[in-house]
Amino acid sequence: MAHRVITINRMYGSGGRLLGKALAEELGIHFYDQELIRLASEENDIPYEELLKVDEKKASQWRPSYKRTDANAASVSLSSNE
């Protein structure tokens, strides 16, 4: 049987997780989300809590974001909406 992989790129709060879960149910395929972190933890002998620290999170509006403006400089913005 062929393996099916569907990836959905989404922004935080967009409802992409719900869409992905509904699509997986409709197509009769397994849905992975946080489960992938647990699998990576088990397969690579890395504590689950350590992997959670580096998982994608909603950006803080106070965390600086860096944007390249040219080959030699970067600008800093305190807005997470860019």
C-alpha cells in the first residue's frame, strides 16, 4: 500500500490543526501533530520535555524578529505581525 503524506502549512490561530484533523478523518489516514514530538523523543532518546522547548510556538509580540534588509545588515522589529 502506498504511503500518503499531507502537510499543511499554517499560521498560529488559523484553524489549520482542525482542518488537518478533519481531512485525515475524511481520507481515512492517520493524523500526526504533537504525536510526532513524542515519536521523535522515543526514537532518538531525547526527553520529551526538551523537544517541547524547541517546538514551534506563537511568537511573543515582545520577542525581537530579525529581517534581512540587504546582504550586510539586519533590521529588528518588536512586532510579531510582520
